[in-house]
Amino acid sequence: MTGCKKAIEQNEIPVCAIVVDENNSIVSKAINRTKMDVLGHAEIRAIKKAAKKLKSRYLYNCKIYVNLEPCIMCAFACVLSRISEIVYVLRDQKFGGVYSLYQIPIDIRLNHRIIVRKASYFEEEFKELLRKFFKNSNL
Amino acid sequence: MTGCKKAIEQNEIPVCAIVVDENNSIVSKAINRTKMDVLGHAEIRAIKKAAKKLKSRYLYNCKIYVNLEPCIMCAFACVLSRISEIVYVLRDQKFGGVYSLYQIPIDIRLNHRIIVRKASYFEEEFKELLRKFFKNSNL
């Protein structure tokens, strides 16, 4: 929630991702930064930070929490990073790559599969933040 | 070709991407850098460099040339960046996101479509470079 509010203060889409390790300790957090870089999604940024912090190419046994369903790019970034679980709150009918448009993390043709879970933490609050943001922006 | 050889010298997978503008002038070039960062694909790096150079979030009317079919992540990165055309040489049965596993750039549910073209420039040479690289690596 705090991350999303921080994103809004910076006029960024209120999306925030958190990577946690197998003990549920936070490894990294990142907000969306797409104002200048359309590829600066929160998940990609959190994954890169986590890999750097853990000094590891792969994030085995790590989970990623995000308030909006990862897009197709981020869904495959999670596969490439060997993340073990994705937990998201709101579905994304426009770009969703883990449920809405594609189900990339469970594609048996790929060399890594990810557990995907839809959660409902702060669901109404996140919905409202996104609704307000897009109402006030021209994105 | 030069980019791919440079990648090999640095013990990186020989993949090289080039973004050109509507006049076919080179805007950016990038090689794969996945040794330390599994998300450091050539296409993503070339797109980010091009956007920075053109001081634009979007790469309308730009084409991307790459010797290996873009993966799922890179295919959607091209959609997000509004690239107009993807030209690739070798198919990627393992991760290919523009033909082999998914056809993301032509998905009519998305808000941008991309022309995808398979070319055959240096096809045998690229195949040989990749074959040799994977024979000598443990990736």
C-alpha cells in the first residue's frame, strides 16, 4: 500500500512489487517507473534488485507479491528468474500474463513453472487507487 | 555478426539486437548480458538505449533486428515500446514469443500490433555460433 501511494506521489501507475525469500523476509521492493521507461515495471525492477542483493542469477524459493496481475513481459521475467510463486491482487484484462490473457507461469512447454495465487489483500483500496490514477492521467 | 562475436568474447550468449529508425539509420545496438542478470536480453537493452537516445517513451516507426527469435518477455517489451517491425533470423523453439511458442506481436487483444519477419541473413553463421557457444557452456 505504502509503495503504491509513493508511486502516485511520483505520478507513476500505482503498482508495487515485493520479493520475499523462503523465510518470507523481504528481499526487495519496487514501484512502477514507466514515466520515462515503458519497460520499468515494478516486477522487473524488484526482480533485478533481488538478484543483485542475493548475488544470484536465479531467485529459487522466492515469491513475488504484486497488487496488479503481472503483464506478459513480467510473467516471463518471473519464469526466467525461477521465482517459485506469484501472488497478485487485481486482474489485468488488458495485459495480464498469468491469468487474464495468457497463463505463462503454468505453460508446460517452458523449463520452469510457477505457482500463481490470486489474493484479496486491500483489493478495494488498490482498485480505487488505480481507478483514480487513470481518471486523472492521460495514459 | 560483430555484436555476436563480441558477446562470445565476453562469454555471453551470442545474441545481438539493433534498433533502426524509419530511415533505417541505426539508433541503438546491444548484445546479450545475461551472465549476471537473467533479464539482460539484447532486445530489452537495445529498446532501453533507443528510447533514451530518442528521448521518447515509444519507438513508433522503429524496427528491431535480432539474430534469435525474441523470447516471450522481449516480444511483449516490443509491444509495450510500440516498435513497428521485428526481423529475426533463427527460430527459438524453447522460448520464442513471436512465432514458435506464442505469437504475441499479432495478438489482436493487445493495443499494438507488430509486423514480424523471418530473415535469413547469416543464418548458418548464427546457427554455428550458438551451437558452439552452448556446446562449450553449461547453460
